[in-house]
Amino acid sequence: MATRGRRGRARPRGRGSSLAPGPDAVINRRRWDRASASYHRRCAAALGGRHAESWGLWRVPEARLRLLGPVRDRRVLELGCGAARWTESLARRGAQAIGLDQSARQLAHARPAPGRRRYGLLLANAEAIPLRDRTVDLVFCDWGAMTFADPARTVPEVSRVLRPGGRFVFATSNPIRWIAFDERIDGFGRTLRRAYFDVARLELPRAPIEFSRTYADWIALFRAHGLSVERLVETRPVVGARSRYVSARDQRWAERWPLESIWVLHRDAPRQAPGRARLTRPVRAGSRRGRSRPG
Ligand SMILES: C[S@@+](CC[C@H](N)C(=O)[O-])C[C@H]1O[C@@H](n2cnc3c(N)ncnc32)[C@H](O)[C@@H]1O
């Protein structure tokens, strides 16, 4: 049995995606391969150890935000895992964890240390996830593929692999961030520099291409693929907080306007076809349930 994939291509049902990655994904794979060594030199301390299960630019602990829900014995997929510190930590908590990344250089940092709890690693593009339909309980990422791949391609893929009721949590850029980005100062200013309605694709010289959406467009995309919003966190650093990813000037900006969003969604149960909907059984006249009470 085959289902029609996007762009009309047939794919075998339940075998994982056979979609070709978009052109930007190919550019980003090269850019992440090239940036990998310096990224890990700069960020290893912020990503591992006690920060392994922490969110975003200010490494807010999952233990405080509690966005993922239970993970023990759940099948969990990290999209754009890099060195897979999150994946590794969730595996230690009993999850059947898989880290996916399309950059071989990034994944080279992710090999499990000898004697550590094992987890799966997939060299693959989040726009074409090589897992079967409805086989994952939780998909998440922390400034991973949901920032650097086209949501028009990743959101349908996440929806496809999630089981009904499954959760999807991701931290990424807030759309406000990009409308205030000023290339002349390489940071965030107080004037609007870009149209809010033009935040879908953002490319700066040599940096990986980023993707975003207006709030209305995110929600429309989620709803179109059976995903409901449970919660939206806009992280606000406390005055004086330090981040390895944010300069002191941008930190002051972020104390007043949102730099990042963390979306928490769940996969709706598929709607039953109207003809197959279970109707309440009619009550036959004369049966015990249907008998009218004596007046
Ligand atoms: C900022 S790093 C974040 C990784 C991890 N969360 C961390 O903090 O180390 C972004 C990661 O997303 C990966 N990535 C970007 N686009 C991707 C795509 N289309 N499919 C899979 N991975 C992708 C990159 O290769 C990179 O490893």
C-alpha cells in the first residue's frame, strides 16, 4: 500500500519519509559541518554536564520548566541533536532516545562514551525523518532543526511520526528577534528593521540559514497538521544573567523583548471518518433503559 507524499511522490506506508531535502538544508549541512569544531569549543560547557537537560540561550533547566513530561520507556526523538547531550541524558533517565542530525561533523561529537547508557543516532535530515508513521512519543529540539530547517517541511514530518497524544517541544527564535536585528551593529536595536511578515527565511553571510514564522503562521501550520498548542514560553532572562550565546548588549535587549520561544504541542488523535463515527446506540422501546418511568 502506498500513500501520496508531498509533491505527489508515492511512498510506502509506514517506512519513513522518502522526501528529498530542500536546497537550504543542503547549504545548512555544509555550514554546520564547517562551524562544528568552533561551535563545540565555544559551547561544550554550556551544553553538557549539569546543563545537558536545559533550554535555550540561558540554559533554563528542564527540571524547572517541566515541558517534556515523562520520558521513561517513551520513544524520544531529538531533531538536530548536535553532540546529543540532551539525548544522552534522557537515555540515562530510561527513554528509548534517538538523536537525529544531518551534519556528520556534528554527530561525530555525539558518540556515547564507553560504559554509558546507549542511545540511537541517525544521520538524517529532519525534513525527511527515516522513522515510521506514529512510532514516536516525544519529539523535541533545542535550537536544532526547528530553527535551521523549513517548518513547512519539518512540521508535517513531526506530525507523521508522532503517536496520537504524543508531544512536540522545541526552543527556537522568537519572531520579534528578527524584526529588530540590525546588521550594522550585528545585534538587536530599538527600531524595526524588517517587516514582521517577512520572517520566514533569514540568511546572513556565512551563517546557517534560519527559519521562523509569525505567531499566526506558526499556529496555522500546527493546526493544519493536527498539532495543538499547550503552552508557549517566552524566556526572559533575569537582570544580569549570563549567556554564552548572547552579548552583554543583546542581553539588556532581551530583558525587555523576547529573543526566544519554546513551543509545547501535542498531536491530536486523527479525526474519524464521518461514516465510521461511533454513534450512541439507539435505545429500543421496551428495553429496561428505554422504559419510561411510571408517573
Ligand atoms: C545550534 S545546533 C543545536 C544542537 C544541539 N541542540 C546543541 O545544543 O548542541 C543546531 C543543529 O541542528 C542541526 N540541523 C540543522 N538543520 C538540520 C536538518 N535539516 N536536519 C537535521 N539536523 C539539522 C545542525 O547540524 C546542528 O547540529
